[in-house]
Amino acid sequence: MKVLIADKIGKDGIDLLKKEGVFVDEDFTISHDSLVRKIEDFDAIIVRSRTQITKEVIEAGKRLKVIGRSGSGLDNIDLTAAKTSQIEIVNTPEANCVSVAEHTFALLLSLFRKIPLANTSLKEGKWLKHELMGNELRGKTLGIVGCGHIGLEVARRGAVFQMNVLGYDNNGKALSQGKEMDIRIFGPDQSDLYSMLQLCDIVSLHIPLNSWNYRFFGEKEFSSMKRGSYFINTSRGAIIDEEALLKALNENKIIGAALDVFEIEPPKTENTYSLIRHPNVICTPHIGASTYEARKSTAVNVAEKVINILKDVKA
């Protein structure tokens, strides 16, 4: 069996594939056109977020049996084309959830304690002790939109910080898991989302990007939030309407936002840069899952899943 690894994953996952006797081709910078030409020789492909598995790629993969995504999001894979071609898709949402949840709180604490400004100003020789008054997380209401693996990890950390944790999800399994954790859950109707937003001091997004939720969080959702609240997005940039967020910030409806993801990455439009440069916004370049632990875990996890499918096919 032959596996093409089109994006850089942890060495442990690659070693596991080789240990199982799989031929591995590592081509971490392969272009889309080259991938279309090359994929026909492979039984499986493993990607992260860089490589786009389009319908053209899938149709060219005559031997392709499984697409592995080292990570949680599947928005770079044409799921309809894969289903039509009877190609299995595996991902690893459970493997990087701790890293993303921890990064969410790193952003939240940075917002509440104005850490980026404190760091920059002190390096510039300024002593802004009195200007950098912050807030505690304790007692604040945290609203989590999307109660999957990552959302529930964020909820656990919110409880440790003695926050009042609410959740919204339209998935029955997520709703039941949230109730087991003693989180007040809203859903499944979108009207339930608006009910939750009105109660939150902080709203954090943790939903996957797919065809139905492009710019899911827009002007109506931002206007439903409490005045003076905070907003965090560590899921996918295209889930929110960036222009609507900028408007909410300029109108002081939202007094702080933290973003790890953007609709276009790296950012290219002036609208996005206006958001990035806003004085009440802190940003990171899509590094929520970028930890050594998550890289190892996702690589091993996706390798195991790909190996199991290839073994079943071979049998």
C-alpha cells in the first residue's frame, strides 16, 4: 500500500506507517496541479489544512481508498466528491482539542489582562501600570458555540476558572454530553443561540466550517450579544462575517476580540487588515493546534486510522 503525505505531520505518524510496511512518499510542498498528476499511484493521502483535496484530485485518484486529515477541520476536502467515489475520510478531532482549548484561554486571558499591550509598552520603555487595569474571569459568563471535543475542553477550563459556562449546539450527542458536565445547554434551534448570546460576557466559537455555516456568525448574531462583551474565534475564519465583527467593535458593542483564524489565510484584504489592526483586537496566525504534543498526537492518530482502513481493504 502507498500513502502520500502532502503536508508536514509529526514524525511519529510517519514512522508508524513505515513500521506497518506502508510505502510513504513525503511531499510537503506539492502543488495542486502536481497532486492531480501524482495521486493516481496512491491508496491513501494524508493532509493538514494547506492541501486542498478537490473533486479534480479525487477523480484522479483511481486507487484512492482513504483521505486522512491530521486535525479536525474537513473544509479543505470535497466531501461530496469523496462520498461519490466511495473514499473514506478520517480526521482527528480528539487529538488536538486540548491545545486549541488552551490557546483559547491564552487569548482570553490576554484580552482580560491586556497582556500584548503590557508587553509591547514595557519593551518600549513605558510604565503603564495604572492604564492597564484588567478584569477577572471568575464570575463571568462564557458562552461556547459548538460543544464538540474542543468546545467541551474549553468548558472544563471555564469551570476551573469559576466561570458560569453556557453552551449552544444543534447536535443531540453534544447536547447530552454538555448536560453530563452540568453545563446549561441551548439548542438545537438557532433562536436558542440568540437567547444564549444575550447572557454572555464572552462568546467563543468552536464549530467546523461546512457548506451551511459559511459566515454563520454575522451582524444579527453580533447584535444579539451583550454590549461590552468579548468575542473569540479559534475555529475557522469563514464562520464569521469579518466586516460585521469590525462594525460591532467600532460601535463598542463588542469591546474586545481575539482571533486565531481568518477567512483568507494569510490575510490579503484591507477589511481583514482593518480588523487585525483594530486596537481592541489581538490576533495569532492560526496556531491554536500548533503544539508539539498535538502534532505528535494527530499524526499518530491519523496514521492508525489510515492503516486500519487499508488493512480492511487488503483483507
